[in-house]
Amino acid sequence: MIGIDAISLYTPRYMLKLEELAKSRGIDPAKYTVGLGQFAMSIMPPAEDIVTMAASAALPLIKDRKPPSLLLFATESGVDHSKAAGIWVHKLLNLPSSCRVLEIKQACYSATGALQLAIPYVKANPTEEVLIIASDNARYGIGTAGEPTQGCGAAAFIVKANPHLIAIEEGSGLFTDHVMDFWRPNHLDTALVDGKYSARIYLTALEACWKEYAAKTGRSFEDHARFCYHLPFSKMAEKAHERLSKHANTHDLVAHSLLYTKEIGNSYSASLYFGLASLLENDKEDLSNKRIGLFSYGSGCVAEFFSGIVQPSYRKTLRQDAHQTLFSARKEISCPEYEAYFRECGNQNKEEFDPSECQTGAFRLAGIQKYIRDYQPLA
Ligand code: HMG
């Protein structure tokens, strides 16, 4: 039995309410709060990026456990074409030099890809542990249709044998196709997207994955106690669930997985794992030994439907107090303040960068000189 032992989430210290964004854009706030099902989005300040978020998410997980022998960093917001972002995290967390580090990319699917590669690795090395960190900053641009579906965050999780949280089952349904629904050319720091087409492809991929998963495993919808879907915005998962269930009144099977994303926004590769943590930390029902269906979608596209069995000890490893304190302690900022941070973060790949004063988690991007990034633990 191999799976996820524990999950730790991180999101930056600033957030923008979507009602405030709607007012500034002259849009009915209900379009965002009802139409997209989103209330707020985390805002990246200039002294944070995918590395600081990743290290802050992973820090509580690596304490008091044997170091991982493999660190897989899943992201589509890479800060270097060559050097893996995980190497900075490896340094910040003082991991041993014997730990192998790689960056993995396929849009929002990459953390699930990393998980599926980690499972056979642990099977072959049953005493080893793998640290997977998904960390992303979703940027579409000021005034674009994608703007209310931005957000940022990191999810770190340990994959090992005899996990305490969820054991991943064999048998999944996959769907890969060359589609241009969402992409980000190398020179751009915001994504390009054909929004409505991307939502259609997401649902097409879900149906194809489910069909293959059901045929391979012989399982039906009713064999799953709960469902978690990739979460670009919460309404997308509700639509996906409606499509899969073909039943009325199954909203409670997905509702708890949506809570964190409604407040954080899209965290791309991390978002399915924000959903899983949100479900396990907020659903009052005892989910021990219950099967969760998981759908991962990464534009471009690769998608997978797979499943896991929640472990009897799962509640002992949850970090809901830390997560909920982090989310509720975020500072609400105004739309002009968000726009200023957004523009300043657009300079994070310049030759020289000196971030303005802002709050961070346990680590900060102290600056960039001659294209060399300097990260520091918070004093
Ligand atoms: P839009 O075109 O501005 O919005 O962009 P809309 O006109 O489609 O309206 C959105 C919803 O609000 C609609 O609901 C409206 O009816 C409703 P629907 O008909 O779809 O059920 N609405 C209202 N509801 C209540 N009161 C009102 C009101 N007005 C309208 N007054 C879109 C929306 C999501 C397309 C845009 O934000 C976007 O392009 N976002 C980015 C792309 C995205 O998130 N795609 C999701 C699937 S692809 C994916 O998940 C992968 C991804 O995570 C990337 C990766 O893999 O790396 C994105």
C-alpha cells in the first residue's frame, strides 16, 4: 500500500476579495461569486514566488521525519529554464545531498504526474520517502476574462509505503490530446487562454478518463464516497461533478473539497491537492476506509481519473488548524494595491530585482542580481 502520508499547504499573506475586483471592473459581483463560485484570491507579493511558497509548504512536513530521497517539484510557473526550482528548496530546507531533485511540468496535471511516478519508485524502494511539492502562481493579466480565476499557493506532500492519509489505488483513466486551450510562451509571464474552450475540453477529458477508469476497475459512481476535481474555480468542479454523476443531490459529495479554493483561487498544479486537503479537513463525516475519486486536469492537455482509500489514522495527520489560521490571517488589500503587486511581480525575472517591503511566510526572495536569485529564511 503506497500513498500520501501528509499534506501541508501554503498561500501568501495577501488576498483580494472578488467583490472588490468586480466593483473596480464594473462587473456584477454575482458573476464572480455565483457564476464562478469564487469569493477571494491570494495575491503574490514581490518577495514571494514559487520557491518561497514551496519551501514554506514543505517545512512543517520534513520536521521529525527521515529526509526524502527524491524531491519532485511540480510547477508551470518555473523561474529558470534550466535549474530546477526544487534545488533552492533543497537548500532552504537543508535536505541531504543524496536527495535527487527534479522539476516536472504539464500544466495543472504535473503534481498528479509526479505522484504516479513516485508510487513505483516507492514500490522499488519501500523504505524511501518522496517529497512532492506543487507550487504555482496563476497570472492571466489585469482586466482579462481570466483575471478573477487567478490565485497562488503550494501543496507539499509525502509519498510513502503504509501512508497515514490516503492509499492510492491501482487503475486509472488517462486522456492526452494536443489542444490549445491554455498555454504560456516562454517570454510571457501571463497565461494565454481560450477560456470557454478550456472548460469544454476539461469536461471532455473528464468523460474520457472516467470511461477508461470505470472499464479498468469495474467501479461505478456509487463506489466513491467523495470526489475531488482539479479546481481552476469552484464552479468548474461543480459542473464536472454534475456531468459525472448524472444524478441530482450529490452536491455534498464534492462541497467540502471546494472550500479552500473559493478563498485562494486557482493554484494550478497544487489545486487538486488543496481540494483533497479541504475535503479531509472540513468534512465532518468519518471518511476512514472510504474511497475518494480524484480528477486531475492539465491544459494542453493531460488528464487522469484515479482513486484512493482514506486511511483510518487520517485525522491525526491533518493540519487544518495551521491551514485555516494561515488563510484567515491574510491581509485584505484593495484593487490598486493588488495591481501594484501584480506589476512588481512581473519584474521577478529581470536581471536586477529589489522587492518592496512586504510580509512573507518562512522564506523570502531577498532580491535578484545578475539574474541570480537570492532566497533567505525569515530572520
Ligand atoms: P467569462 O467569459 O468572463 O465569463 O470567463 P462567462 O460569461 O462565461 O461567465 C461565467 C459564469 O458566470 C457563467 O456561468 C455565467 O452565466 C455566469 P455558466 O453559464 O458558465 O454556468 N454569470 C453570472 N452569474 C450570476 N450573476 C451574474 C452573472 N453574469 C455571468 N450577473 C472563464 C469565464 C472561466 C472562461 C474565464 O474566467 C477564464 O478564461 N478563466 C481561465 C481559464 C479557466 O479557468 N479554464 C477552466 C478549465 S481549464 C483548466 O482548468 C486548466 C487551468 O487550471 C490551467 C492549467 O491546466 O494549467 C486553467
